[in-house]
Amino acid sequence: MITLTDKEERWKNNEDLKNAVTQWCDRIQVDVKEIQIRQMKRKWASISTNGRLTLNSELLDIPRELGEFVIVHELVHLIVPNHSKLFKCFMMAHLPDWEEREKRLKLQ
């Protein structure tokens, strides 16, 4: 498990996390109809085709930059539904270090 350092910020509460989603929606130019934060056993997040984003409440306990990877990953699925080369291009455009963040997230 990764220990938080002073440089590794995290969200203060659910509203802070939801605000980050809203900011990323603006950057990526997608719309989310609903944001839910709840405990999830096997996933960090999921998004439906109609724009319902569900985030694992454990995102509050990990470094913010890893949580941002989760948010961007799910939001890009509103544009590209699979993990194709196009999906990876969108990830690279919005988070150039997304692959490194993904690796770190898997260590959580």
C-alpha cells in the first residue's frame, strides 16, 4: 500500500471529489447526469452509457492523482466505450502520464 506524503494530496470529502469530476467533465467536454459515491467491492468506478458515474468511496483514501486517473478513465468511456487505441489516445491527451498512474493504482 502506498503511504501518502505531503506531495500526495487527496480529496477532503465527497463534495470535493464531485467537484473534481465536474472540472474534468468541462476539460474533456462530456456530460455526467449523476455522480454517486459509495462502497464498491471490486471496482474503483463505473459509468453507464446514459451518464451515471459511480465512484468507489475508497477514492477518498488514495492519492488524488490516482483518483484523477480513475475519473478521466471513466469519462473517456463516454467518448470511446472500449480500451482501443483511440481510447488510449484520449487518455494520453488528457493525462500524459496515465499509464504510470494506472500501474500505481494497481498497487493499492
